Amino acid sequence: MAKADKQAAIQEHKAARENLERVSSKITEETPEYLAANDRVIAAEKNVPWYRR
């Protein structure tokens, strides 16, 4: 994986986690919006090393 690809994966993971935080701060139960945001984080984690999560 090239350095630019790694940086892009890290940025995508960071953006996904921020989105999940924003979505989850407004709700008290699992909604379709929350589940979609959580799925995005899970997908982004696959491209980021465990120590960067």
C-alpha cells in the first residue's frame, strides 16, 4: 500500500468515526442512520492498522 493510500485510509477512518460520534450523540437507540454510520467505520477499519484505530 502506497503512502498516499495509507493516508487516505486513515483520513477516511477518522471521518467515519467523527460521523458516528455525531450521529450517536443525538440518539438513545440504534437507528438506520446509526447502523449505516457504524458500518462505514467498520469498513474503513479494514484498511487501517490496528494501532492507528
